[in-house]
Amino acid sequence: MNKKQLVEQIIKKKSFLCVGLDTDIEKIPSHLLTYEDPIFEFNKQIIDATSPFCIAYKPNIAFYESLGIQGWMSLKKTIEYIPKNCFTIADAKRGDIGNTSKYYAKTFFEWLSFDAITLSPYMGEDSISPYLNWKGKWSIVLALTSNAGAMDFQFIMDENQKPLYQRVIEKTQQWGTEENLMFVIGATRSEEIAEARKRAKNHFFLIPGYGAQGGSLQDVCSYALNEEVGILVNSSRGIIYASSQKDFALRAGEEAQKIQKEMEQILFDKGFVNHLF
Amino acid sequence: MNKKQLVEQIIKKKSFLCVGLDTDIEKIPSHLLTYEDPIFEFNKQIIDATSPFCIAYKPNIAFYESLGIQGWMSLKKTIEYIPKNCFTIADAKRGDIGNTSKYYAKTFFEWLSFDAITLSPYMGEDSISPYLNWKGKWSIVLALTSNAGAMDFQFIMDENQKPLYQRVIEKTQQWGTEENLMFVIGATRSEEIAEARKRAKNHFFLIPGYGAQGGSLQDVCSYALNEEVGILVNSSRGIIYASSQKDFALRAGEEAQKIQKEMEQILFDKGFVNHLF
């Protein structure tokens, strides 16, 4: 899915919601454990319930990988089940030398057919560029994350008082374009979102940390929106674990719809859509 | 395997060689493709031929992951085949929030029973600490890598003219000990190896970039050895692809032995062992 198609989906669905599929075998409703593939069954029902309200899905690869062969099979079935008009992100946070990166890219872009993958920038250009060479695919580079540990290195100031995460945003742009490169910008620090947007005016931001980790949607949007919307706001646990009972999918759908409604109002207020549903 | 046992193996085998299993289906000898599991067959023969001369194996996870389910099965068989007196490293370079890290740790420490995993520090403490809680297991944190892209961020100077990789070494030590934390320090820049050693006197270093990427063994050792040897020097392609013919395992064994002999001489010269084989 290219940038134009992504923006079209956002306008059409009046939503920039990404649902994080952090599907944990220990947290899914117990009645699903009798299914042959409980992880896939959970995802399938979550996708059915939420896909009218979101434009992207982001499976967190760790959760699938930790289940071994079975986990990878559940992941493959999930990615094949996601409707084709949804953008798909492998939250894998890979980052290795060039020769190795090619193989990770093959895994997520070819075998699993994801649209995008999250990447860690620590190893520099040859750990990012190989992914950028895959036509029609996206790299989403960690700049400012929403976890507590973000403070440890991402805010180290260089000689010119510029924090590392801003150096990452500036440097990485030299390797990709607005058509194949996005940034992870956590929702937890509004001023920093504004700083990030100044440095990457036209790139999409994937914004985690909304909800469970704090950061209001209005706040995030006032700093992060650009002329083409330019953001995907992720929510994982708040949606998929809205209920641990048999009504989990219904409740997930309701939570997703609630967020979509809020997004719709923001898109209307900012003039991106000219009527509410 | 704890630090004491690792040092004992080094002294016993007179070697601190780690063999990187970057096993590439497109590079292994073509006669192996008739086997049911060519990747495992290749690794098995490489392990048989090299295990007298090395003390560690480091499968590069990307190569296995890119083959899907079959690749993970080959990896599992490989890790089970490696002799128990060898240290095993999952070269996975993971790094994610705390909740997610636990699942990656489960994958590599429990399902696959690796002794150690390589980790990227970009996301800070909660992306490293969960791995350090696994008893008897090791985290190997990227500090200074041996690829060209290392120059992009790892050498960014802070306000006190200290490069990022040194900040990573200093900060990360607050979270772990010499018994559960090692650092990746590339072989390509001798002065930097010395700087790293000043800042982590007793931690083991995993040193890639010897051979193919440059850096002589004598040079590396003169800067990196500590009182307990304290280094694992990795070679991947130089050993496993020494020949692309039917003699690949024999030639891999010869290459490993050549390096082991050089290591033995260094260990003798430095007084770690008191006789040559």
C-alpha cells in the first residue's frame, strides 16, 4: 500500500487507528483454548470486530515467536486474514548488518507479505537501507519510543544540544523518502512530538503509547498531524483486552469504534473530511 | 553456562573462537540440497568439524527466520545438536519494551535453550533488564558494531565529548553484572576496543568483524584481553564458506583450527595456558 492509498483509506474510514495484535496466549479468553489455533481464532474475531474502525494492524512479533512453530503459523494465518484495504505492520524492531537485513526483509515482506516493518536505528545506514529497497514496502524507524527506557539514550544531547532521537530523524531521512520511511514517535511527550514533526514534515508517524501508556488523542493530534493526516495512532491492550470474557470481540469493536469516533471528530474539525458519519 | 565454566572451556580448548552459523540456503554446497533438511545437515557437518577448535556457536537468526517454519525447525535441531560444552548465542539483536522483551527471552532462552542473546540498546533499560532476570542466561548488548553504519549514531559525541557507544557501555553496566552481561565490540577499530575495555574491565566482549571485515587477531587481543581472557572472537563466513564443494566441512575445520592455533599461541604468550598442544 503506497502513501496515497493509505491516506485514501484514512479519509474513507475517517480513522487513523492502528490495532496492535499483541496476542498473548495467557491473556485470551479461556473458551478459545479449545480451538485448534486459539491465537488465530482470537485475532480473527478481533479483526472481524475492529476492521470497520481501523486502517492498520500491527502484530507484535515477540508474542508469536515465543510460541515456536505454532506461533509463526498463527501469525501467517493472521496476516492472510487481514482485509486487503488495511495496512499491515510487523512490529519486529529488527536491526542488523546489511547482509543480514536482507533476510529479515525477505521474512516480513515476502514470506509474510507485511506492508511495513519497525526497525531499530542503532547500527546505522546498512541496517535500514536494505529494507528501503523493497518496492512498495515501508520501514518504520524507532526515533522516540513511549517506554520508560526511552530516557536512557534517546535524549542524550550532542555537542549542539540536539537529542539523539532528533539526530536519528534527520539522518535517516537521507536514506529513504516519504514513500518508504516512517518514524515511531511515542505519544507520551507532546513537545517532543512537535519537535519530531518539525524535522519530518511529510513523513508518516506511527504513534504508540496512546491509552495505556498515557497521552491524549487531542494532544497528540495537535502536534503530529500534517497536511495529509500523516499519523497512525496505535492502541493494543486497550482494545484487544477490553474484555476477557466471551464478549471480547464485541467489546474490542466497541473500543475501536469509540476511538474512531474521536478521530472522526478531529478529522472533521481539521477539515480533512467534510461530514461526520 | 556461567562465566567460570566459560573461562574453563577457553583454557581447556585453548581457544576463544566463536563460529557464526550464518547458514544461507543459497550458499551451501549444492549436493546438500537433496537432504530433507539441508540447513541442518550443513550445520551438523560444520559443528562436527569445528567443535574441537571453538568454544561458542552463534546462529544468525535472520537466516533461519527467512525460511519460515522450516527455518525455525532447522534452528531448533541445530541448537540441540551443538555439544553441551559449547556456549550458544542467538544473534537476534532484539530490543523492545519490557512486556515484549519477556516474550523474546522465552523464545530464545526457553524454547530454544540458548545461553545468550544479542540485544540492541536503543530503547533503554526495560528493553534489556527482562533478559537479565533469566537465571544462568546472558545478554550481549550492541555497543560498537563492526559495520559501516556504526559511524552513523554510535560515534555521536555528547556534551562531554563522549561517544554514544561509551555511554551505552557505562549505562548498561548499571543493569547487569559480569555474570549476565557482555558487550558486542567490533574488531575493526583498535583504539575504540581499548576505550571499551577501560570502561568494562571484567565483562566479556563478543568481537565480530575479525577476518572478512578486517582487524587482526593480534591487534584485537592486545587491546581486548582481560585477566580472564574476557573475549569471544567470532568468525562466520571465513570458516563456514571456506569451500563451496563437498569438502566444505573439512575445509571449515581446517580454517577453525588455523585460528585456534593462533589463539593458542596468544594464550600461551600471555600466560593463560602453560603449554601448547
